[in-house]
Amino acid sequence: METKLHFIDGQFVPSADGATFEKRSPLDNQPLYNIAKGGKAEIERATRAAREALRGEWGKMPQAKRSEMLHAVADAITRRFDEFVAAEEADTGQPRHVISHAFVPRGAANFKVFADVVKNVPTESFRMDTLDSRGAVNYAVRKPKGVIGVISPWNAPFLLMTWKVAPALACGNTVVVKPSEETPATAMLLGEIMNEVGIPPGVYNVVNGFGPDSAGEYLTRDDNVDAITFTGETGTGAAIMKAAADGIRDVSFELGGKNAGIVFADATFDDAVEGIFRSAFMNTGQVCLGTERVYVERPIFDKFVEALKAKCEAVKYGRPGDAGANYGPLISQEHKTKVMSYYQKAVEEGATVVTGGGVPEMEAALKDGAWVQPTIWTNLPETATVVREEIFGPCCHIRPFDEEDEVITLANANRYGLSTTVWTNDLARAHRVADEIEVGITWINSWFLRDLRTAFGGSKQSGIGREGGVHSLEFYSELRNVCIKL
Ligand code: NAD
Ligand code: 6OD
């Protein structure tokens, strides 16, 4: 069986102690490959290489040349598109159209967008004019932060990892990536691309392994790391923040969500059903921006629940490339156990199970995979566990509402504040609701429609900071002021 190694200083290397662990397919739970299990030694080796690379060719490279190289990375991803799609399919088991239309193209787009953003951002200058300072001029120069630790999750691995790596490199930093232990394949392929296009060794490094007491935690504690960018669970964010505090390392966090979908009776009905369906069940519900709480205005409530139920019952389970398959497994047996425990809890707390709630009948070859049914609940109070906690699975609770103020209060009554999707044809209402909802991103009559120039991030416990466009530059670089007395 193949072993995926680490990518350090431009080379694919095993762990010093030879330790590995196994990756199993979400489709059938069969072993797929082994992964080198990194620890302190590998992290130290990678962060040293990243520090050295800052002092070498990369650190001295003009910005225009760096941008050119990042465009070359994007072009190479596009040339080897099918390999990236195959790698992500194997790791996540998700339908081919999701990976090839949404996730892998975004990897290439991330490099292109940030290669251009860095070329177009002005810095500031201030001329002084008091008696003592007359004629003095201040100007700011933008400098990379240094070595960036990138810790990424498994749900859209290539999109989310490159969303951090691309702006970090565009600003002239070097990176050490710790991909999720479930999904290292595309991060490794990207190592090949970096060598192929001539990115100097040590600029992009990948250390595989786990979180606590493993590669992830050692990366957050390493003295050579200047800042940490993390996407994952809110609880993990808290642990990373504590570790980062010891070294006064800056953090940027994209964390969990328990997002509300709000459907007003004046919405275009079929669009709203399709939009909520996608937001709750795409990627088997494993999208941080996904909807797990749906609020529907009372006059259309019953019809809406029926229509969403029909769509759930029409999903076609299957392997990524199976004809017509539009619904994949969860990422792992461990995650299946977690999601199933929420399905059980919903019943214990008195939910009406509109559809799903269990494990589907699969063909013999797939029966051991991490499959669960898309699930809809109604009739739970807002205090119920599955209405409060992020499940990160293909499920939602639907509740009727009568008033705009009421639904805003319901939507805001949660510790998370990542995104909302609102469906209405009343423009004034759309603006009012968007203004009141406590989230980083509100989509009106749409969901997960991304313009990479916009600020992206979570409010409340869904994150710290904003990335996207110039906001990414604010995290991945710092302004240094020069004051000249003429
Ligand atoms: P996770 O927090 O379990 O793991 C994410 C990464 O952190 C993995 O690489 C893991 O190995 C590492 N890690 C775990 N513990 C660590 C520690 N103590 N120190 C350092 N690294 C550690 O998250 P996950 O299960 O991989 O992903 C799902 C979660 O990610 C969900 O909560 C989801 O909402 C969130 N997410 C958020 C966004 C966003 O943009 N806000 C995007 C995608 C996923
Ligand atoms: O589109 C993005 O940039 C982004 N960070 C998406 C996050 C998806 C979460 O699952």
C-alpha cells in the first residue's frame, strides 16, 4: 500500500521514526493508503526550512515575480485537474460534480486571485505639518509576517487549504501546512506542483499527522512560527489560541457554525426549496456554511416541508463517479458515529422525524461505508440539542414563524454566527434582515455564492478575523512605517 509522506524543504520524506497511520475510504471503510505520522521532529524540520526559505531566493524575490509563479501554480493545478479531482474523491467520497465544479477549481482560483490582489493594494503615506515636523513624510511598506502555520480540516480540503496558502505565499511568507489526518492527498499533490513550477524549497511544506500531542499541536507551539491560520471546530480553535498565546503568535480562525436558513412566504418557492436543500445537504451536510436550522413563514410551512422531504428522498447514493450519484458518505466511521448519536438524541428529545434518521440500505460493496440518510426534523423547541449544537451532517430542523422580528431573534439565539441564507422577493425586507442578523456572511436568494474579493469570516464563536481580498493581506502581512524628516 502507498505511504503518503511529508513534503519538507522541497522533498517527500518519511517521519524520522518511520511512524505511519492508515487512511480508510469513506465509501466502504477499506484501507486506502498509509500516511506518515509527523511529530515534533518533523514540525521543527519543516519550520526551520520555512525560516531558511524566507532568508533565501523567495524572501528576495520581487513581488511581480512571486505573483507570476503563483499564476504558474494555478495553471499547473488546472493542467493536472483530473489528478486533483481523483485525489479528493478518494479522500472524501463526495460526488464528482461537487469536487470538479466547486472544490478543485477554487484551488486554482485562490492562487490566481491573491497573486493579483497583492499587486493592486496601495499602502499609506502621511505628510506632517506642525511647527516641529513640517515637511516630514511617513510612508508604509507591506512586509510578510514570516512563517505561517496553516491547519486545515477535511470537509473541502483543497479549497480550504489553498484559501490560506495562496494569500500567505502571495504576501511573501512561507508556510507549514498540517492538513487534516483524513484528507492529506491534495496537499501532497500540491507539493509536486510547487517543485514543478520552481517554487524554492522550504516555501511550501506539509507535515502530516493528528492534532493534540501530534503535528498540529507542535505546529502551534513552534518558535519558528509567526502566525497561525486555522479552519476547524470552535473547540479546536480555543486550544490553538491558548498555544499561540505562549509565543504571542497572531491567529486567524474560521470556526464552526449552526447557520439559519430563513424562508419568507413571498420567496420564489422552488428556488427557496432548492437553495435550502443545497445548503443543508450538499457535501453530505459537511459544510461550515451549511444550514442546520430552517425557519419558514407559516403560510408555506407545510408545503415547504413536503417539498424538502421529497428532494431528500430522491437523492442518489453512490461512488463519486457513479452515473447520477449526487449524495456521498460522511468522511469517516468516527464522524458517522457522531452524526448518528445526534439522530438518536433528536428522537429522545421528541422530534418528529419527517424523513431519514438512519442508515440507508447500500449495495453489498458499500455497506461498511460512512453512509447516513438525509434527515429532517420538526416540532423541537429551540433548546433541543440538535437545534443548538453544530452536527456537521446532512440534517436540519424546520420551524414555522409568523413575524420578521421573531425570526431574527430565533436566528440570532445561538453562540455561532457564521452565515445565513434568506429567501424573499421583498428587497426592503432583505436589507432589514441582513442588517440585523449576527453573522459574517448573509446570502439573499443564494447560498455559497463566493466573490473572493469580499470579507469572509465568522461573528461570535464562528471565528476571529476576516480573510478574502485585501482582508487576507491584513493578516498575512504587516505594515511597517518609515518616517523621513526632510
Ligand atoms: P477539527 O477542528 O477537528 O480539525 C481541524 C484541523 O485541526 C485538523 O487538521 C486537525 O488535525 C487539527 N487539530 C485538531 N486539534 C488540534 C490541536 N489541539 N492543535 C492543533 N491542531 C489541531 O475540525 P474538522 O473536524 O477537521 O472540521 C470540521 C469543523 O471545521 C466544523 O466545526 C466546521 O464548521 C469547521 N469549518 C469551518 C469553516 C469556516 O470557514 N468557518 C470551514 C470549514 C470547516
Ligand atoms: O469559500 C471559502 O473561501 C470558504 N472558506 C468556504 C468554507 C466552507 C466551509 O465548509
